Amino acid sequence: MFIHRHSFTVRHSPVVPARAHGRRLAAFVLAPILALAAAGCSAGGSNSPAKADVGADDTTPVTITFWHGLSSAHEVAAVNAVLAKFHQKYPYITVQAVSGQTDDKVNQAIRGGTAPDVASSFNAANVGGWCASGAFQDLSADIAADHVDMSQIPQAVQSYTAFDGKRCTMPWLADTFGLYYNKKLFAAAGITAPPKTMTELAQDAKKLTVFNPDGSIKTAGFMPYLGTYQMVTEHLVTSWGGKWLKPDGTSNVASDPAFAAALTWQKNLVDWFGAGKLAKFKAGMGDEMSAQNAFETGNVAMMVDGEWRTAFIKNDKSDVDYGTAPMPVADDKPELYGSGYVGGNVIGIPKGSKHPAAAWKLVKFLTTDTDAVASFADAIGNVPTTIAALDSPALTLAQDPDFATFLEVFKNPATSTTPASPDGGAYLTDFGPFAEKWQNGQVPDLKAGLAGVDKQNDAALKLSQ
Amino acid sequence: MGTLSLVTRAARRPPGPDPQTSPAVRAKRRRTRIRILLFLSPWIVGFTVFLAYPLVMTVWLSFTNSDMISSPHFVGLRNYRYMFSDDPQIWQAVRNTGWLMAVMVPAQVLFALGVAMVTARLKAGAGLFRTLFYLPALAPPVAATVAFVCLFNPSSGPVNKILGLIGVHGPLWFDSPVWSKPALTLLTLWGSGTMMVIFLAALLDVPAELYEAAELDGTNPLQRFRYVTLPTISPVVLFATVTAVIAALQYFTQAMVASQTADGSIQAPPGYPGGSTLTFSQQLYTAGFTQFHMGYACALAVVLFAVAMVFTVALLRRASGFNTEEATQ
């Protein structure tokens, strides 16, 4: 089994001097390496400036590929339905949709030169990286050539779909976050209205929590443990109006008191439960995107979540009696009540798209056609991203008071998002481990810890420059 | 083999007058060289495309700011400076990878050797038990990891339920920063069937007369293991250790899947819980494939390659010294 190393020794022929023989062999091996190196390793070489795609009037039949991340059966069916409408309008363009794709796969396909013609993402934080690197094509020229009225897209939404002056993606519906609460459990605990401040949220959470005889959690009033479903720092600090980055793009978490205040509130509630108990309870919670979701099963009384949960609750046939409200806000920031965190789904044309003209038609249709936007938002229970679609009668969800909450949050001028950065929002990824250490009591000095995060984020940002 | 015999034949040619002058001989020699290169070409192509080129490019990219989408530009040693002084996660990743090498590798080698020794001695049902112990190695790592996380779920998993029946308060396993790596080690032990089979083959190859001679000399089982079994199978133990060390240095899939499954989200913070399962390879993946820092990821890969080389050379040297010492005794 084990190969003795002497068995690799090869004797050279005395006819060809060993050194010359070695040189020729080395040249033979190195030549293709250098040739490959000279060919470059990036996908397609230099970035071309934005220009309108030629062939806009070309009606030659074409098939384009479209990768999206939606995977639930009702969501995939909704995508196929809106694509059928597109095919009706452009019969010569056939769209091959591939569901359940992730950003990492899209990046790798672009790098490998096998990118789809159109790709979408749930993660607007990646827009910075895509625009800065040229991974997604600048759509400005197409927008100008087709006279697309960008004013129909709210300013906040426009901001997270472009980066550094480059509009490399368009918004394809938005996710808006708020509070879901279980009305039955509220009534049992004698709570008459959803909390409006974070102090009220903590008080209600304690009232609603039920422990088992062995001390473990049976029903959690609210899961303060960061990393549980949508309970993440970016959704939490919005209630304090936290700003992640300074205008120059450097990290702001130590300078902005919102972060220390939010984390202190969160840690106090974690300590009330016990971090170990919360970790155990979290491990037993059902899959977030399934009918076993702990809110849908009544094991969690309140949770922060996106508007899509209304559609999930309906599709899962959950019998949870629930209501929705804007997220409670910090006691000293009452003016923020009614706003929330908005995260966007984005769509664009990756570098290497083989049919960019047809791809642009699809992107334009999905993001600006009022009926397409409103009907798709209605089908998957997301917030539409054009003003016309928000007001469209086709948006029947607007009549559902639980969904209407999110439309109001979306329209609120104080509603905010996490800014794009050229490294795909690495400042958020790197905050995760810090937040985990914090809630497990491994950060003795919060201010010093946050200052350390700033330093690390700024150093990481320099890697992209 | 064909190439080797050609070279050997050429080497055995008797000395004669200087053949450089004859065009016919030169032509023949050229044909021989071309033939040699043709025989070597599958290796040369494979080596060039799958090893040399990626290696050269990785080293070059480690000195650049590259996202593998736009053109890279040279930044000198900046990536290496960032790695050693600024990366917030790297030392955690190094510690975790070091833990796996220091604890998981010896545990795996000892466990596989122990199981191999037991199954080698079995008189009845040897085939059945060898198959049973080997079977887990056939499970795809992702599926096996997901299954383990479910089995060890502190809230609903059967492991803690069984422990509870005997009065043991089970830990949080994959949800605990302290227990996540031991849980991964258990997963590795469960799946170490391939190493067990290699040890088994080596153990069955130990000449029976050596044991008989040792028994006649009045040795006890421990002495027989120390002075007969171990020296005979030591090349195989070395092979297993070197490959396990390299596998630990590149440990990725199980850590990543366990972290995401235990957290319940593919957007789990790297190394959940508390960075305890963040390995060097995961840090490399995050930098290169999600944060557009492919230049930095290449710098991490270069360091990983260098460390793997150092460990391999050190282990081989240590072992060759051990063998020589044994041979002289």
C-alpha cells in the first residue's frame, strides 16, 4: 500500500545530457502553463462600458436561461405563470427558468463563462460586489434607450439596486419586515395590543413565555437569540435607527450608539431566558420555510419576519390565529414607529449572457410591467417595487390587513436597508460571529468589542481597493 | 512502465565512438525522445492543466486584488499582511483546524486501528462485521452530516433522549461551541471505514511466524503489538496519518453542512456556533466565493499548501528515522 520513495527514481540516458534533457522537459511542461497564464484567468477580460444592446427589434426565436432562488412549490408556480405572460408578449423568446439557485452558484457560473442570461438574488448586499466587479452588466444605457421611467421605483429601492453610480440590477419585488404575533396566546396572557416599544416587547415576551417543569422552554414569547430565523442584527438595529456604514463606506458600529443599545437590550432578554436554554430551544425549532415553522406551530408567540410569511401561513394551512404590526422601536425613538427594514430581491444580466437583448426584455418586463409586478407580488406574497403596482387593483393582497401592514412599512420614509459594499456586504457576515460571542457572554466590554469590529471591517474593505 | 524500460535500455547501451556525428543516429535519437514525450504526454497534460497551472496562477493571484471577474491588479504582499494582522476570523480558523489535527486525526487513526485489530481476530462473522464497519464510509458526507446533526439534536434527537434515560444530561452538541468539534470527531470516527480496511489489510499481512516466534520468546500481547505488529504496519500507519492530516487541513464539507444544519439557515454565521466549526478551508471559501476576495483566498490557499507540505515532509522524515532505527535493532 505504501509506496517507497526510491521507486520514483528514474535514471537519465547518457546519450542526452541530463541537464539538457531536464531543460527540454521543463520547457515542454512550462510552455502550456505560460500560454494558459497569458490567456488570463478572469471571465472575459476587460469590462466594456455600458451600451444599449443591439438587436432590440430582432424577433428571431431565441431561448434564454433565467436562474432564480425561489424554491417553494407555490413560488416556482408563480414564476412560471409570470414567465408565461412574458412569452405571450414576446412569443419569440422562450425562457428556461432554473429554481433554487444561490448567489455563490451565480458567481461561479460568471467566473466560469457559463452564466445564465438573467439571474436574480434575494441578497441585495451582493449588488455592491456585482456592480464593482462588472459581474452584472450596467443597465443604464438600456434604461435610457427604452425610456424606462425610474421615478416609478421608490428612492430607497433604487439605492440598493445600484452601486457607485452603476445600475447593474433592477428591483424584483421587496421583502419588508415587521412583527408577527399570535392573537390566541396574546389573549391568554391578557395582552390587548402588539408592543410598540422595545421595552414593551421585552415585557410581553416574558409574559408569553412558558417553561417546562424541567426548566426548558415550552413556548417562547419572543426569540431574542440572534441567528434564529429572521432575528438577525440588521433587522434588530433598525428599531434603533442604526447606520452600519459612514458616508465614506467605513464601518460605523462603534460610533453609532444604536448598536450598543440594541445589543444591550437583546442580551438582557437573552440572560432572562438563559443562553443555553435558548440554544436548546432553537435547535428544536422546525425548519423556517416549512409548515413546522415555530410561529406557525404556536411554539413562538411573536417573531420578526418578512411579509412572505402571510402567504406561507396560508399555503401551509396553518391554523395559527395571528396579526401583524410594524416592528416595535427604541423607547427614545418613537418617531421611527411604522418604519422597518426592507431587503430587496434583485435581478440583472450577468456578464457573459449570450442573449443580452432578449435578457433585457425579460428584466424590463419583470421589474416594470405593472401587471407582471403586481400579479407576481400577489402570487408569492411579496411587496411590489413600482408605485404603479403598489396602487394596482391587481394587488388583491393589499386588502388583507395583515399584508397591508407591510405595504405601509414599505412606504414609510424612515424605512431603511443595509448599504451595499464592494465585498458583498462582508461587514454583515463578519458581524455574525461577533454577535454570537456577545450573546453567549464572551464579550466582556461591548464598546471595545464594537470598536474592534469597526477596525476589522475597515481593514477588510481595503482588500477590495 | 514502457517509458521506464525505454530509458533503461538507452542507459545500458555499450560505450562506443561519439555518436553525435552520425545524422542517422541523431534522427533515431530524436524519434526516441519524441516517443518518450508521447508516452509521458498524458501525465504532462494532466500535471500541467490540473496541478502546475492552478498552482502557478494561485501563487500569482495571491499577490493581486482579484475577484476572478474583472482583471486582477498587483497589490504586493497586502493579502498576506491582512491575513497575519487584520483578518478577524483567521486565528479562530487556525485554532479550529489545529484542534482537528491534534485531536481528530489521532482519534481516527487509533479508532480505525482498534476496529481493524478486533475484526482481524474475529473467527466467526468476520466478513459481516468488516462490512458493517466499512459501510458508513460509503455514505455521502453531506447526507451523513445532516443525519448526525438530527441524531444529536439536543432538543429532539434520540442521542440525548437515550442519555437522559440513563440519567446523563446531554450537551448541546452541534449547537455548543464546546461540543461541536467533538461531535464532528464522532462523525469522522463513524465514517473511518476506509482507513479501517487499509489497516486490516496491513494487519492480515503481518507474517504469522513472527507472532509464533515472539510467543516462543515469552512475549505478552502488548509486547507482540509493540515489537511485531507496529514495526510491520508502520508504513501503513504513516500513510494513514499523512492522508488524515491533509484531510484535516482541508476539512470543509462536514463543518460547513453541520454549521448550516444546526443553525437552520444557509446564511448561518461562518463556523456556527460561536465560530467553533470555522475551518481554514471555510474561511478560504468565504473570502473567495462570497466576498469577491479571490486574491486573498489564493493567499490563504498558498499558506495552506505550504503548511500541508511542511507537515507531510516532517512526518515522512520522522517516520524514515523510526524505520531505520527499527531495522538496526
